[in-house]
Amino acid sequence: MWYGSLVVRHGSVRPLARYQLNSLRLNSCRVAGWGTEEEGGIGPHIIPRVRIYTKTGDSGETSLFDKSRVSKSHPRVEAYGDVDELNACLGAGRAAGVDPDVDAVLETIQRQLFAVGARLADPAARIAARVEKAAVQPADVERLEKWIDSFEQALPPLRKFILPGGSVCGAWLHLSRTVCRRAERRVVSLGEGAVEPIVVVYLNRLSDLLFVMARTASHRQGSPEAEW
């Protein structure tokens, strides 16, 4: 996931492309050698296709939103990389087959995780107050809690630890829960003040929801839980 990549590198496939669309047009014209209208060129009317590979990361570095170049092993990159992995796991869970209400919740979470990743790739808070879709708010945490309460009501009481597994989707959601916990640990390891506290709270609550949803997916498909 290219949270911090330069505009000219990925264009409209970036999660915040609309915010930087004008920059893409200008940069595309310059890269193509046309110049902009101000420079006497053709102007930003035709946008050439941008290649998916750029070779700018071949030295082991990548860009954050503040345009700083950091190692791909930088703690921030590790953190939003874990969030990206979590998103992919949720996608695999959805592809395994889920009920429409569960699928809708997972899609909403996937979209929210793009916002979480964007915040992690934005150390200077350059987009914090500008891009609404990149926001992580207390209301988002409250929504997770409501989902937890709703799904849990239909589950048998949990009296013992259970082995991760169950249905295929349930197993994917159990895996997602563990990746979410890892992402939370990565974010906490960035240190106090490195990210907004709400990001940690969101990931913490999300892991609880994913555990409940894993049980829900297996329970609805008639897969028994193996207790420890």
C-alpha cells in the first residue's frame, strides 16, 4: 500500500488521489516533456498512463506524506505495512464467503484501515485537517463497539479459551485479529506523541471486534468451537 508515495508514482490508484489530482496533472505534463500552461506547454489536458513500477524504491527507501525519505524498515513503514496486511487478510475472509451483514461491516473496516494507514504515513499531519476520508474519530471507535455488542448477543457465552479455526472465513478473521494485534504493538512502539492516541484505541477495539466476528462466522456456518 503506497501511503506515502509521490504523486507522480501512482496517480489515481492512491487512496488520497483526489486530494492531489492537480499535482498529478502538473507532474504528468512535466514528466512527458509537455510543460504546463504557465510554462508554455500543452497544459494538463491529457494525462499519460503512469507505470506501476518506478524504481525509486530500489535503494530500500520510500516516501512518507511529508516527502521525507525513510528506510523501508522504518518503524512507521512497518506499522502501516501491518495495517495493509490486516486489510488483505480481511479481503481474504470476505472472499471465503460471508453473510451480507458481516460482509458490509468488513468492507467498512477495510475502508477505515486506509485512513489508519494514511495517519501512520503522515508524521507531519499534513493531511490531517484536509482530507475527511483519512480521519479517525471517536465515532469510529463507538461504531466498532456497537458492532461488538450486536454480534455478541447472538453467540453462546464464552467460558473457555477457543482454538482459532472454525469455518474458512472464521479462520481468516482469527488470523486478522492476530495481525491487528501486531499492528497495534507496532504503533505503540512508535512512542508517545508519534501518532494520535485514537489510532491505538481504534486498533485495540478492532481486534476485539474481529474475535467476535470470527466466532460469528463459524457459528453461522455450523462449525463447532474447539475449547482449550
